[in-house]
Amino acid sequence: MPMTTSCRATTKGRGILQQLRRLALPGLFLFVGGAFGNPAVAAPYTPESDDQVLQRLPTPSVLDGADALQEKLADDPRDRDSAEQLARLYIQAARREGDPRYLGYASATLSPWLQASDAPPSVLVLAATIAQGEHRFTQARHQLREALAQNPRLGQGWLTLAVITQVQGQYEESLQACRRAATLVPTAAALTCQASVLALNGGLEPAYARLSRYADGAGDVADNVAVWMQTRLAEMAWQKGDLDAARAHIERGRELDREDRYLRHLYADFLLAESRPDAAIDVLEDYVDQDGALLRLAIAGIAAGDRRADRWAQQFRDRMAAAQRSAEYAHLRELARFTLVVEDNPTEALALARANWRTQKEPADMHIYLAAARAAGEPGAADEVRTFIAEHGVQDSRLAPFLNNGTEAGS
Amino acid sequence: MIKLITVLLLILPTLALGHKPSDSYLTLNVEDGGTLSGQWDIALRDLERAVGVDQNRDARVTWGELKARRAELEDHILSRLTVTARDSDRERACTLDSDGLKVDHHVDGAYAVFLLTGDCGLSPLSLTLNYRLLFDRDASHQGLVEVRYGDQPGQPVALSNQHREQTLSRDGDGGLVALATFFRQGVHHILIGYDHILFLLTLLFPAVLVWRQGAWQPKESMREALLTTLGIVTAFTVTHSLTLALASLGLVNLPSWLVESAIAITVGLGALSNLAPQYFPRRWVMALVFGLIHGLGFAAVLSDLGLAGGSLVLTLLGFNLGVEAGQALIVLIFVPAAFLVRRTAAYRRWFVPIGSVAIIAIASVWAVERLSGAL
């Protein structure tokens, strides 16, 4: 009994500390700002030759049409159609390249309409998608509510709402949003939406069976939807512990689109789980400019004994420091994973995972929270995850070992 | 087609994007006498987006291309940064020039480094930076700014599309300057803020009177009049200071149209209470309650001015003291004058009711305007 009490007290204390840290942006500046403008980090220099290439500019193929749209907008700044198309291209670019700059471009493109008090619903849906990408979930939901109240026939709006609520663990709401989208979006998208929620909410087996049957029979599905479907199927198969099926879905998805970043990271995680770090490095080593790839390279590098491991870890650390200097949102899940696996600091990782749990409740968030708690020697610290899992009937083979151990240690 | 395109966006939220959006790094050193030196690091990708650097369109920016565009780039960036210096009683715009171009690397790529010089024409106790780079092309861009006085490292602040201006004061005596600056702003605001003055005056109209037998009668003693006034002013001050502080600290946040409309309504209700005082027996209670709303209005002004980096407390204190001083000035002019004329029929039968009706009319117009602005 006293054990429990003291455990709760520390938990609470750390939670408050974590809150303070995130709230006190100026404090953060001071904390990590030591390197600010410090010429010792890297000194400005004058290049020796005019031909020296300083910067390669990314040219994502999805932006091929962007210049033309930009010109149309320059001719007629009130051309909302072109602005929405352009914003969509930027959002896609952000998603593919993993570069948040494009989200800033997208919202600048929409800003003439967003600043008006009567922003059109379709613009609000795009703005919500941008807000989501920047992890401003509350604002995103607010914008979606407003848009869908004005026009309940915006399928994309319902789908986006479904995805946010799913990420936040509100499965009832998510499922309802999927249902509202059902008649407004392609069938494959609607089914994927529903199956994704059901698979986390006690219906893993039937959800997987139905969606995979549909995927096998469906002929005419757009590539992008098909990739999403295979990605979700791979995740469900992995949840079930059916590794062969998971691998097959990942491969089918990657045949459709090699450049899908989410699927690439999933694949790397899968290879890491199968103890094949060398293969994971092969998949990721060309993408060191993306933080998600860098995180997994650092982890794989250590496991494989690769001599670049230290460099990858340091690069990831530098990126985090730079991001904390400016960003209002932090990707706590990734940071927690890095802190646990690479930095080997379970106590700090646990604090990060707990803070992350406040905004995100996907299986990966459950996993890092449970893993950090166990590594920190206080498995009971992640009891809120166990409660959540029990309440919703979340089923996932990756979580099982923690749940058993946790219960034993806790009781 | 559109359906297909939009479905592409679906998985976005479950993805962590790269961690770093677009930032520029601006450091300014302030010397005694007001000369400025510093450097401004701006990502080449951002310069490409804002002005265009890659002239041969081969998706590579070379040192030669950067140098060739130097004049245009400098014109562009310097036109998007305004620095204003203040000492204890003057305010000057500082000149800024770029007298050197170098290159540096940050975690997300190569940056052009513009070496800056400038002159403010006075020894500044605070600098106000207004930053507008790139916001029209990238709404998530931020300027990370540090101002150093002498060798003192400053506290970095982030300027963004929503928060473009910031005043950064010298520490120590600079705190007093911030205090004085915001004190003046507080006085200024209450003196030009018609709605606050009107509210206060409306409540004070009958401070020298007493409602008896269905009519306003003059109060006998100055003491009584002063007590009433003090009660109203104190109540108003306590609650508006409270909400001013809460809102400035970010603990309370209401949309400005709501606050502004509510302020207009409080003015109208205050005037109504002069016409039908039997329904509003305790005027200080009204001041107490409505003060909460006016404090939120003050806070909106304060946040428009931009809070000084390290000294929120001093800023708040200075601004609040300024508001109280301006308020005291109004009370000290109005109440004695009203006391002197309180026995005249003109004041009791004409000025109070007609003035109140006029105020109700003005307040109604404000309320309608402010509410309709929101709808």
C-alpha cells in the first residue's frame, strides 16, 4: 500500500514537471539555447569557388504542377480553386518528403481565405489537415467541426476527423466519422477507415478478415488508397502476430509506391523487430535527411554494430536540439524511443512517453510507454495504458509481453 | 479526381514530419551610442522561396548564384525587418545594412549569413523588432531573435506569423525602462480608450448624488462622495487588474470580438443604472463585476504592444500602474467638478439623464458594430 502511494506521488510529480517544461517555452530556450548563435558550433565561412554547390533544392515530383498553379494565383489572387489545389500539392509534398516547411507553404497559400471570418468549409478542412500535420490536434478538430457543420458532405473532412480521433484513442467518435464518410469517399477508403478503428477496439480478427478479403477482390482501387489499405493491413497482421502476412502486405504496398515514407518506416520497424538491423539500414540509409529515418538508423546502427551508428545518433540529437529551439510541438514519441533505445535513459524516456500519451494513443505510443516503464524498473508507472487497453479491448502481439509482466509485477 | 487527390492526405497525422520547420537566426549586438552589429542566418531554401536564388533552375544553389543575387536578397530581407530603438524619452528607427555575405550550415542545410551593421542614433534601453520575412510564402516560418546589449547575452525569442513584434529591453536599468514605457502606454490607453473612460464616468455621474424619493438629490458631504467614488474605483481596479494579469499570463483567453462587445454592453448597462438606480442599488458591485471584462480589454491592448521578453511582471506592473494613473487623473478632474455643480438642476435633471441616454445610444452602436463584425 505505501509502495503504491509513493509510486503515484512520483508519477504525479513528474507529470507536473513535464507539463512545466512544455509550457515554459522561454525556459526551454534558455535550456537548450546554449548553442544559440554560438560561433563555436560552426563558423560562417566564405566558399572558395563560385561553382561550389551549397544546397540541393528538393524537387518532389508531386510539386510538378505547382509552378503553373502559382502563376494562375499570381494572375488572380482570388482563384480559390487553384489555391486549394496548390495547398493540396504542398500537403502531399510534406507527407512524402517529411518536411514541415511545405505545411507552412500550404497555409500561406490558404491564408487569404483563412483570415476571413467566413472561411469556406473546404479551406477549413485543408487547414485542419495542416494543423494535424503540425500536431495541433485541438485546433484541427475545431476547424473540422466548423467545416462539417457548414457542409456535412465533405468526405475528406470526416475521414480526417476519423484519423485524428483514432490517434487520440477516441474510437467511438472515430467510427462515427468513418460512417459519415462512407457514402462520400471511395469504398476502399471507407472500409480502411472503419477497419482501422475496429482493429483497435476489440474487433481485430473480423476487421482484418473483411478488409483483406476486400483487398484481394478489389480491382479498381487508386494506388494511393491501395497503399494505405496495405499499410493498415500490415499493421493489423502484425497486431495479430502473423508476421508472414504482415511482411506480404508491406511488400505489396511497397510495390505500389517505394517512396511512401510511412510504409518505409513501418518496414524498417518490422525488420528491426525481426532482428535484421542490416536490412533496416539498407532500406533507410538514403534518407538521412528525414528525422524518422535517422531515429531508426541510430537504433539499427547500434544493433548491427555499424560504425556510422554514433554519427546517426548525434545527428538525431542535433536535430532535436534545433527543433526544440523553435517548435511549439515536439514529436515526443520519437524522442522517447530515442531516449530509451539509443540514450539508454529509461527514466527520462518514461517521462517523455507519459507526456506523449496525453496527445497520442496509438499502439506505438502504448508500446513505448510500457517499454520505458519496464526498463525504468517501475512497470506500474504505465498502468494507465493497461487500463486503456483493457477498456477498449486493444489487441496487439507486440504489447502482450509487457502486459503479462506488468500484471505480475504489479500484483 | 478531387476525391482521389484528397484521399492521399489521409495518413498525415500518424506521421511525424521532420522536426524542424523553417527558422532564421538573427543576432543583434547593441553598443553604447546605438551602433548595431550582427548577423542574420537565413536558409538558402527559404531565400529560394522568398526571392529566388537558383537562376539556372538546376535545383542546386551555388556560391556564384548566391553572390549574384546578393543585392536583391539584401533589399528583400532588410525591407522585412524594422528595428526601433527607445531610450528614456525618445524613439528612433534604426538603420540596417548588410555589409558582408557568408555561408554556414545548420542541421537542415546551408544558410546564407548576412553580416549586419546599423545605427539607432541614441543609446537604446530597448529595441523593438518587427519581423515580416517569408510569412506571405511560409506561414510556419519563425525568426529566432537574440539582442545582446554590450557583452550581455540576451534571451532568444521566437517571432512568428501570429507574433511579429517584440520589444527586448536591456537588463537591469532596462527593466525600469520597460516599466516606464509600459506605464506610458497604460496612461495613453486609458486616456484614448473611450469605452473605458465612458464606463468609469457613467458610474461616477451620480457619485455626488443620492437617489431619494424617485429623484437624484445632492449628497451633503464631500466625504460621502469621496467614499462612493473610492468604492467604485477600487472595485473596478481590483477586478480589471486581476483579469489583465490572468489574460496576459495566458490563463484566460477569450475572442476579442466577445470581449469588445461585452465592454460595449457594460457601458450601456452602466448608463442604464443612472436612469433606473432603484434596480442597481450597489454600484460598486457593478464596477467589481464589469471590471473583469474591462481587464480583458486592457490585456488585448497589452498583447498588441508585445510583451517584453524577460520581464512579464514588470510589463504588467508598468502597464497596470499606467492605467490606474490615467484613471485617477480622470476621477480627480471629474469628481470635484461634479461635486461643485451637484446642487444645480442642470446637473441632476439634465446632465445625468441626457448624458446617460446618449451613452446608452453610443454603447448600443458599439455593441451592434462589434457583434456584427464577428458574425
